[in-house]
Amino acid sequence: MFGNMGNMQGMMKKVQKLQADMAKLQEELKTRTIEVSAGGGAIKIVMNGDKQIQSLKIAPTAVDPEDVEMLEDLVAAAVNEAIKKVDDMMSSEMGKLTGGLNLPPGMF
């Protein structure tokens, strides 16, 4: 009976270490950046792991007063792609840490 308590304590220590490691990784990932482009490079966005846009570049050729909708679509596409890449980066790095455990989102 007492042997199982030792196993439980060992398991709790592993969970606490995993939580600490995940928190540390999440903070580190917030400082990483990804870069995406849309429209053949007409729009470039750099976003950090905290999903904050660090820079947005719009090529002068993408600015057409007669077709503002195209520019809006390009910016939206670039922002959405940047968010997807940040999510993919987070999932990939967390997956390495958890060893492929299928933990529910937000568990840690």
C-alpha cells in the first residue's frame, strides 16, 4: 500500500516538473518570431509567439486606390497565415516537451 504512495509522489513530481518546463517553454516561445508573406511578397508580416505583430510591410505596388479590397484580402491572408504558423510552432514545441502525450488544450 505504501509503495503506491511513493509512485504517486514520483508521478506528482514529474507532473510539477512538466508544468514548470511547459511554462518556461511558453515564455521562450513568446519571444520567437515567424515571418510570412502574401501576394508574392507584396505583404510581409513578422509575428511573435504571443501573436503580436512585430512588423507589417506593404509593397507600394500592392496599394491600388481602385482596388482597396485586394489589399485588405492580402493583409487578412497574411495575418491568418502568421497566426496559423505561430499555433503550429507552439504545438510542435509543446509536443516535443510532452513526448507526444495527447493533452487537452489549455491543460498546462
